[in-house]
Amino acid sequence: MKEINIYKRKLTDYLLRKDEWIFIGLILSFSLSHGNVNQWSAYLEIVIRYSVELSPALLFKFFQPKINDKFNLYTRLFFQFIVFIAYPLLILYSTREPSESYLFLSSNSNIFLAFFLSEALLLLNKSFKTFDLLKGDIKNIGMDTVILLSLVGISIYASLLSTSDLALWYERNALQHPIRWQIVLENWTIFISMALQFFCLFFAGFILYWINRHILIKKILLERGTIIYLFSVVLTVTLCYPLLAEAILLLPINSVDQAIIPSEVANPFHVNNGQVSLAIMLLSLPIILIVHWHKKSNQFVALEKEQSETELELLKQQINPHFLFNTLNNLYSLCLTNSEEAPEVVLQLSDLMRYVVYQGKKKFVPIMDEIGYIQDYINLQSIRQNKSLKLDIELQVENERLEIAPLLLVILIENAFKHGIEPSSEASYLTIRLTINNSQLTFICHNSVKEIEQPNEKIIRSGIGLDNLKQRLSLIYPDKHNLKLNFNGNSYIAELTIDLSGIDNK
């Protein structure tokens, strides 16, 4: 296992630091698509011939890290111009009539174009990584934009192939392979016209995809279910496919005998057009659902991370300056009177702060550590009170090996002090019951509330602390907790039950 991890790390480092593997992949892909491949020997021969022909680019990419360290920007750009532009043009010019016995396979000019575009994209990617603003914009590109950009690229490529042999296209709508750049340049106006028409053709399919994603799936499927969604798909296809087919037939590209719509005849109502439209809707469904799930998953992870960080910061504020200053003042008074309680108060305050800062960052902590923190917190809060406070704490823990998310229970105790005990100038009480039976935790916090000018019930039922508690419980213990808040005028009772099963990692 250790050796596997070492090789995996080496492979990852290579993929992150090097780029020549991208171009090796292009060579393998073009070799597989070569017409003469029918056995391994032929495949390897073509790979070797492509590798020799494109060796300047492969060598440049292999030594690029050293070239970047040794030469300045302009020199590096000059090398890239020679390798990816000048050299391919020279090869293509010198082998305008290639022979199968010749070492090079330059009759397939597409691989030179693929190498050039790949290098251009790598430079573009490097620029985006340099500028954070552009990098952010790229991250924010949506699925619709990506599909539209892909359709633009496919339209341009199809136009290049069709313009390379117009006679073949006009005869039976077949595409020439490979691209004949000289013919394309001579007929550049036709190339542009064909590219625009191809895009219009593909855009008809994009309209069906857009309706499927933003209306049928997002609204009907996710809210009304599969059956209603299928009915809506059938209705959408029925309404749209004759209109889209008729719009495509208006394009000049259909002036040949064979129409480019799925029916291959100039009949927008032909059933083949509907079948292809239905296929677009159904084939795009899993892709859209996967993208939707991935987006929601990323949003949930980001939200959970942000929420956890916010919650931790809010919970750390329990050690706020007001609480800390009052505790230190009381500690100072104890020191002046040489009270034996002073060392214990210092230790409790130190443990309290250490727990919040270090244990509060963990997902789960032992239940006894959380109980110890609660006891220290209550003791320090008690010495701050200048009035009589009756404390009644009962703990019954059967399984001390259980773990719990940190800094949950103390929110209810803090709420009791903040809204019930501190505002009152009279004697107060705080009753706490914590029991753990098997894996079932029950926590009850019962405190008095000021009888005169009682606080607003909405305030003590909500607030940042309780809202924070509810959100954390829903994230950490979904369907495994129950929180009840009861305010009856002069007392406040909070009862929380949590199923801690599955958290006993020992």
C-alpha cells in the first residue's frame, strides 16, 4: 500500500508540473483514428511516425521548465512560434503530395492544428491563473455558456470540413477530411456563411436542451415528479419539433437535394424529426441532473464550511470581553481577600478558553469533556452574579465513551444567563438535567425569567445563539434530534434530545 501511495503521489506531481502528456495523448488519439489501424503493429508504427514528425513540440514541452528558467519571455515565445507555427507550415509545404512510404504523415494537418490550439489554450490557462479576476470569471461560467461555446467550436470545425470540398457537400452533405486550408482561405465568405448556418442548426437542439433544463426539469420534474415530467416532454417535443424543423429548412444550406434535418426530406412534420428531438430531451436529462446534483453538492459543502466557521466564531464570542472582564474583576476581588477559590477560578477560566479555542474546532469531542466545559462555564458565570442564584445540576451518564459535537449544549445555558438570570435583580434559579441512556441524550435547562418587564418571548426563543444551535443540529444530527422551547411567563424551559448512535468511534 505504501508503494502504491508513492507511485500515486509521483504520478500526481507529474500531471501537475508537466504538460507533454497532453500532447502524447493527442498523438495516441490521432493514431487510433488513422484509417490504416487494424492491428497493434500498425498502431505502434503510426504512433512512432507521428512522434518523430512532432518531436520538436514534444521536446519543447519536455524541457519547458528548464527553458522557462533559463530564457526570458520573448525568447520563449519565439521558440513556441518556431515549434508550433513555423515548423508545421514548413512540413505541410514540403509534403504537399505525401507518400505512404514517407516517414511523415503530414497529409493529416489536423494534428498540427490540435497541437497549436492545445498550446494556445495552455497559455490562456496560465494567463487566467495569473489574473485572479479572470480566473474567477472562468469559474463562474455556467453550463449553458459552455454548451454554446462548444456549439460555436463544432460549427466552425464543420464549416472547415464542408468548405474544404464544397462539391462533396453539395452532392450528398458529406464532410471532407482532412481540412484543406488553402481552399478554405479561397472561399472564406462561404466558410463564414456555413459556420453561421451550422450554428443555427445546432442551436435548435440547444433550445430543446434549455427548455428541458430550466423549465421541465427544474420546475416540473423536481416539484411534480417523473410521470408529469414525461407528459411535459412529449408535449414539448410535439409542439416544438415542427417549428424548429421549419426554421432549419429556411437556411440556404438546404438548397441541395437532401435536407439536413433528421428526416432528410423537406418535411418538417416527419416523425424522424420528432424522434431526434425526443432523444435530445431524454439524453440531456442525466447530464443535467448530474450537473444539478454536483452544483447543489458544492453549494452545500461551501455553505456547511462557511456555516461551521461562522458558528465557531459566534460560539467563541461566549468568551466575550464583558464576560471576561467581569470574571477577572471577581478574580481580583478574591485575590485581595486571599480567597482559597482564586486558584480554582484561574484554572477554570484557563480550561474554558482552551476548550473553546482548541476543542471547538473539532467535529466531535468526548461527552465528558463537554460536560466538564459546561461545569466550568456555569461556575464562572455563578461568581459573576451579585444576587442569590440557586443552582441544581443533575448528571446521569451511562456511556462515557459517546461523543458529541462541541459547544452545542452550552448555548442553552448561555441563553438562560443572558435572558433570564442576568436581567433579574432578584433571586434566580437554574436547573440543569443531563441524562444519557444508551445513546439517547436528554438535556433540560430550566431557568427563571424576570417577572417585571419580562423580555419579549420572540427574543429569548430566537437570537443568534439559538438560531445557530438549530442550524448546527440540522446539519450534524438530521432527523436525530428534537428541540423544544417553552416560555410560560416567569420561567423558560429548553429540552433537547439527541440520538448519539454512530458517534461512538471507540
